[in-house]
Amino acid sequence: MDLSDYRVIRAALERDWQNNKSIDVSEALVRLAGELAEKHFLRSLDAIHLASGITLKRELGEDVTFSAADGRLMAAASAEGLLVAS
């Protein structure tokens, strides 16, 4: 990727940002992350990532697509009922 590609992608992200939903790192989310870390042998930030996906699914009441570069995290997301990007 060159600088021109980066600028195009960044501009698209900034345009679309208002359509994103953020998840607060609450005590409940951190506790869920701890449970998920133990259950799936995840690193701390991976567990927070997964807990955020699960929380988002619960808040929206619909499926969400989960994406990560880590195979263990993607397997855990699938096991927890999230759709995983291919």
C-alpha cells in the first residue's frame, strides 16, 4: 500500500465512522473477558476483543461479523456463536 492508498482508505473510514457503534470497556465487559480468556486460553486484549463482539451482538439483538488475524481468537468467536469473517 502506498501513501495514496492509505489516504483513500482513511478518508473512507472517516466518512463511515458515524455508522460504527462503540462498546464501553465496563466492569461487566472486563469480567466477561476474563471468563473468555480462561475458557479459550486467550490473551487479555484478545479476550476484550471477543467480549466486545459478544456484547455488541447482545445490544443489537442481531448477528455481528467478527474479524481478527489470530486463529485461536477466530475459533473462540465461532464457538461463542459469532459470525466470523473469512
